Amino acid sequence: TATTTTPIVRNISTCSDLQNMSDDVYSTYNLTGDIDCTETANWDNGKGFMPVGTFDRPFVGTINGQGHKITNLKMVRNNAPGGLLAFANGATIKNLKLDGGLIDHSQTDGFDLSIFNGETLDQLPIAGSFVGVGAGVTLDNVETNIPVYTSRIFGLSGGLIGGVTSNYFIGSIYYSAPTTITNAKSNGYVEGYIAGGVYALAVPVFMINQDFSQDNVENSRVVLDNVQRTGDTKCTQICAGAMAASGMQVDVNNFTNSGSVITNLTDTGTVFDRESGDIAHLCSFQSAGGISAVQLMFPLSINNSTNTGKIQSTSYTQKSIC
């Protein structure tokens, strides 16, 4: 006889309840009212809220704001993914607004470049207000006003999600699913090495492990419908846009951007040269777009969408590593 498991539903009424989601990344969480997280500014010696979920234990449940908002959520977490959720696989966030606060992953002191010899994302400065790194995530009826900052070196900043992928495990079961963002507003300022008003970078895992099965390819996409971007977006190295860079199919419907999109590589902009081992200036690979800055290999479909924001790209290079 087949057995079914009923998801556990938990109520959230305090900021401590939000933090305690780390103890159970599988349940459904319902906000019972607005939550003021001003206290997080003093948590953990000023580091604030610890994003929920890890690379090995991502959040896979549901957060239902039920029309409520979380205010003044602060996190200053360097060299690790950040947002309300750090890592999320197949998770859903809906009916929730994030208002005020700060997500700052911009410090680069002591940055451990050895992480590029491994396969973990745990130490990378990737941040979005709702999700740092998301695979097959659903965002519906959400809004954010939180500014997001990440490092000038390898930092990925997204208004809603930092990094997007499509293939993931829950336990021992493998899934391949699109990321869907609907009825969303992204209003906060976003700045990073790669910066996106909605998300910074989308790369399917099968591109890395070379598993080009039909299921992987068909489900490796991002779907946006009825999304508004009003905040300004600034890239300090590579590219900036509502979707800064995508290596999977992207379907955009009913999207508007009214915020400025700026790429600004100056003589203080640096990136690691893996061949020489030096910190060097990046060549002038600067792209800016009101909707998309860089689309690689896979189709980009844009329907009934507009950009009215300022677009600007300037660069300076002293040493090319291209």
C-alpha cells in the first residue's frame, strides 16, 4: 500500500521564527502577521540574519506570507550566498513583501580564491533578497524594497534571486524544473560584479556536467510573467540588466523596467586571473540592457515588455585577461 506524507504547516510570527526555519527546511511556513526584524541588526555581532538553507541542505518547502510583510531584515554575510534563503531547491515563496533592511555581501577582505578549485557554492558571494541560489524555484505575488550588494570580485547580485539553475536533488530524487517568477515587484537598489534587477545569472547544471537529456534541456528555463522592476541596477565588472546573464532559455512576458541600468568598470575594478594568479583588470566586457544584458546559447523570448530606464555602459581596462 502506498503511503503519503502530509507536509507540516508551521506558523511564523517573529523574526526568530524565521531564523528557526533553518531547523526544518521541508515544511510549509505561514506568516500570521507583519514581522519587524529590526533586531537582526544586532544579531551575531552585527552580521544579522543567517540565510536559511545550505548547499548540502537547501530549503525545499514553502513560505506563504499570506499578504504580510517582513521589514528591516538585515544581513551582512561575506563570501557566502545570501537572502531570506541561501539555497533553495524546488521551493515556493508567495504572497510576501520584504520592506527595508539590507543585504550586504560586499566585503572582500580575506576572500578565499581556492574555492574555484572545488565544486561548492557555499563560499561564493551570491545574493538576492528572497533567494541566493535557487533551482526550480517559484516566486509568486512577491515584492522587495531591500538593497542588495555583493563583492566587486565574483559577486552576483539579484533583486529577487542571485543565481538560478534548473537541476537539483531532494534527498536521493533528481528533479529538473524551471524557475518561475510571476506577479512580482523588484524595487530595491542592486549592485555587484554581475547585477540583475530580477536575477544576476542563470546557468543550468547540465551545462556543467554535460548531461543534455531532453528533460534537462526542456526544463532548463526561467519564466517571468507580470514582473516590474523599478530600482536602479549597477554592475561593477561584467554586465547589468533585469536579467544580467542567462545560459538557459528565458521567457519574458508583461515585464517593465523603469530603473537605471549602469555598468561602470573603473581602474579600481579587479578580477582574479587564474592563469597568472594575479588580481588583474578585466578586459572591456561590459554589457547593459534594460531587460537582458547577455543571453548565451539558448532562446530569449520577450513579449509585451518595455524598458523606460536609463542604460549606460562605461569601462576602463589596464590589463586584459580575455
